Amino acid sequence: MLRKIRMVLAVATFCATTLLFIDTTATAARLWPWMASVQFVPAVLALNFVAIAAIVAITLLFGRFYCSVLCPLGVLQDIVIWLRKLFAPKKRRNSLHKFTPAHQRVRLIVLFGFVVLLAMGLVTVTASAMALLIEPYSAFGRIAASLMRPLAVWVSASTDTLPVVPMSVEIITLAVASVTLIILTLTAWRSGRAYCNTICPVGTFLGLISRHAVVAPRIDLDKCVSCGRCGRQCMSHCIDTANHAIDLSRCVACFDCIDACSEGAISFSARQLATTVKDTPQNASRRAFLVSSAIVIGGVAASAAKRVAQLRTKQRAEHVTSPVPAGAVSLSNFRSRCVACQLCVNACSEGVLRPSTSLLSPMRPQMDFTRGYCRPDCTACSQVCPTGAISPITIEQKRNIQIGIAVVDASACISAAYGQHCGSCASHCPASAITMEQGRNGNVVPVVDSARCVGCGACEYHCPVGTVQSLSATSAAIHVEGLATHTNASEAVERESSVASVKQSGCVGCHHCMPCPYGVDIPGSLRAYDEALSLGLAGQQVRQYILHRVNRANLPDRCIACGACLSRCPHRISIPDIMQQL
């Protein structure tokens, strides 16, 4: 009975979690978005202490119930094990498994390496990306998003039963998901739950707790006839039938052994410590505490990475700071919490969020405005993120969140460089932040109001440059440069209005002067200078204000008066002279 209940619950949670990734109608995301939040690593990254406490408490009471019911990757392996049994010859169906000693040292080394890589993510984003390759929820998310979802979309298109959404799969994500699925399938087919009990960091961590589970499978020596049937049915290979002992650190509470024992010698009850395989040193308790603390601390330190998108026609422009979705609060928050589970990628109906194709930061979501733009009335990604990398926001809140500022490349713009009428960016801007003004050479150029621009990417998406074969440029002539920390657009407009009457630089934030060959943040420095004057500051106070507002690596001190910005500024501002004053 316990086995049947466990199987029903496992199938239900597996289907519910899978639907979060493959449902093209977003119904699953509306009905049970919390299903992703109860996964262990996402709960740690989101600081979801309720979920963490519940998982730890259940493990301490009943063993690794999480691994056999809630973990979708674990249930996927159970399906492979069931298929092997189904296709095995009848004589071998009841003897597919056998006890194997625990590779405890390997398990702890992998767990320690996982925590170290997550912690190193604060220094190099590649390290955390490597760690998430073996994290179970992230691995399943890639498999579901790259392999299962395309199949679901194809079925919808073939049967005309559900709405079909446009989608494409990045090669690197597809390759990693395919390799992961092949390894998992072969491992589960040959060795049962070997991945869970050797490689999986969550399985090892929960195994340290389940060794002390209050209720666990127990062998009654008075009833046991030493037939060995329980060991041959154990997919975790953790029942030592010769010594009548069960390694509770590897037992996933599948209850197959209880169902297999015809003598009723195995029961799920208060365990006897004498029946547990002792596979750790005497200092196991201390080590368990240290490793447990490390996994929680290291998980919070996980970071995500930027990517360079693989594109069809128009290529993505290079960014100094990559924009992240509204609700992410800041680039650092997004990096530290994202587990690359692909839920937000699947939820994005415009295809703006795409998995990275960079080998340095594989599979992490990144905004790409070459195939769509971030609609002001869509908050889907913020509603499905289980880790807090993108916090839930309302449509009204999103319309006032500034995630980036559009930057114009005048040398590639059809209007500014070629004198041809275009204005596509201005006409499609939902925030009315772009105007077409007379440039220095007489051509009309796009000018961006940095206070009103929210970084939605509509201008970059609608820009024809990059798609026109006759032009040498391969990316749009305007692109969104992300903000390291999101700001409130309404406050930016008010701030801009308050300083407009006292501006001394004449800068309107069009970014034509960028990039500076020596790394000076020219618009940022001029803006900080104007703000300082509006506040009544003078002399050294202006300098201190600029130091506070501009990244230290991009201060005016780096200016050598090379004059490169002079030829690009449509307002004929004497930028080098101002930089020297600052």
C-alpha cells in the first residue's frame, strides 16, 4: 500500500512539474507555480525557509521522501528503471539489482565541489554554471525545456488542439540536455539510483540527514528468512542482505522492498540503529553539520552569467551591461539566484528570454531583443521564477521599472549615417522616449530620453539595420544597455525635469559619444555633473558627487582629450574640456 501511494504521488508531482515547462497555454504556471518553489536548491536560493525547513523535517522524520516523490529527476530515473524491468526477460525481472557499498568519499567530494563552485560564482560566473550542470532541478528543467517542450509544441501544431507558440532551441542547451538524459538513462538502466547516491549533491546532503531518520525501513530478524528478494528489488542498491542491514543514507523511501517481502520482515517504522550500515567515520555528525551549513551558504552565493545569443539573421549587439528582466532588481541579484531552470525562458511569449550559448556561461537566461521585445503588459517570467531571481511584479509596477537605456550607434543608423528617412525606433517606442532631431551633419538622428526609456527593447527589435543585406552592420543601430541596478522610471523623469533648467553640459543622454576608447562613461559623468549643479554643489563637492554616481573604472580621469567623442556628438558639446574640468 505504501508503495502504491508513493507511486501515485510521484506521478502526480512529476506531471505537474513537467507541465510547468511544456504547457503552451501557461495554465500550469497559473494553477501551481509553487511546485517549482518546493525544489530544494531553488528554495535555498530564494531563501524560502518554509520550504527548506519542510524538506529537512520530512527527511529527518521519514528519510529521503523528497527524492522519491518531489524530485522530478529522481522520478524520471524511476521511470527508466521501470522500463528496464518491463523489457527484461521474466526470469530476470526480480533480480535486476544487488547491494553495492556506498562511495561515501566520492559523494562528499562531489558535494563539497558543488558548494565551492557555487561560492566561486561570486568571482566567476562560469563556476556556478558548472555547478548547476549536476543540480537535479536545473538538469530536469533543461531536459523538459529542450526535449519535451518541442515535442509538445509539435503535437499541438499537428492536432490543432492547443495554441501554438513560436519557439526555438539553442544548440548548446539541446546538446547539454541530450547528454544529461543519455547519462541518466544509462546509469539508471544499469545501476538504478546510482546518480542520486553518488553524483547528486542534493541526494548526498539529504542522505546525511536521512541516516538519522526517525521512521525508516526496518528488517525484523525474527521474520527474515534470508531469501535476498528485498535486495534484488532495491533500486538504490542499499540493502545488505548478507548482514540484514539497510544504508539509510542511500534509501530513497521507494518501499519496493516492503512490497517484495512475502514474509513481512520489512516494515516502515521506528528503526533500530543496529540495522544501519556504518559507512562513515566517527566524526560523521560534525562533518554532516559542516557540509549542511556549507550547502546553504554556498547556495545563496550562486550566480548567473551573461551570454552571447545565437541568432538567425540580426545579431545581438555587444553589451557593457546585459539587461535583466523587470523584477530582477539588479544584475547581481539575478546572477546570485538564477539556476538556469528555463522556466522563465518557456514563459516568455515574445522569445526575449533565451538560454545562453556562451561556453563561459551556458544555458543562463539572457534578454535578446532581436526576435521580440519585452511587452509592458507581460509579467509572465516574474510569476514563474522559483528562486527569487525575478521577483513577482504587477503590470503597473513593470511600466515604471527602468531595466536599461537605449543607445544609438549613429555610424550604422539609416537616418543618421545614410540620410534616409526611417524613424522606426521612435515610432515603435511605447514610452515615447525617442525623438528624431536634426544632427550635426544635417541628417535626422534618433535621440533617446534616458529618463523616460525603460529598456523594453522595442526600438532594437524594430530597427531594420542588421536585417538589410545591403548594409554592412549585422546588429541593430540601437540597442538596450542594461542597468546594473533597476530604477524607477517615474522618479527618473521627475529628476530629469528638476535639473533641466540648470544643466551646464548640454548633454541629453543620446550616447552618440559612446563607446569611449579609454573607458570613460561620458553620458554618466555629464549627467552626474548636471545633477550636482542642480543640487547647488560646487568645487570639490561636484567631484565627490561624481565619484559617488559613476563607476570608478569609468571616471573622467581616464580622458586624455583624444577628441573621438567630438565627431560623434550631435549637439557639439566640448566634451574633452568638460572632462578635464571634472
